[in-house]
Amino acid sequence: MFIERLLVAVIMTITVESMVILVYKNRTLKLFLSSMIINLFTNLSMNFLLMRYFFEPSIYPNALLILELLVVCIESFVYYLMTRNIKTSILLSLIANLLSFIIGIIFL
């Protein structure tokens, strides 16, 4: 069950966040592939930590918020390396993560 939940979460996240990258007007193959790789890393890491160490209801919401913010920062940095535009990189990461978060709440 644990592995299945991780796989569903990462597949959903990569799908949603890849769509955000695809609608970005200055997308490149390098940005697209970097997005998929960084999402694989950040999503699996975050969900593993949440499911393994922060599943207790009293700490889960705070841990989720902190880890989501950390993911946005990490992904923004990677997008910045690809775009060299800090505003764009933060916006891409925020939009992609917000959409995948909302869809995750609805479907997971």
C-alpha cells in the first residue's frame, strides 16, 4: 500500500506539473526533462517523509506546509538554472505545485 501510494502521487504530480511546463511559452526540452526529473526526486522524497515520519495528524499539516514550501524552493532553483529568470522560475514552480496539490487533494 505504501509503495502504491508513492507511485500514484509521483505519477499524478509529474503529469500535472509537466502540463504546466508544456503551456509555458519559452519551454525547451531541457526544461521539460529537468522538470520531470526534479519532480521525481522532490515528490518521492516529500511523500516518503510525510508517510513515514509525519503521518501523525497533529503534525502532518505543518510538516506538509513546510515540505511543500521546500519543494517550491528547490524546483524554483532548478527552473532558474534552465530559464535564468527568477520571476518566471518561481511562478512556474508555484503554479505547478499549487495545481498538483489541489488535484492531489481532490483525487487522493
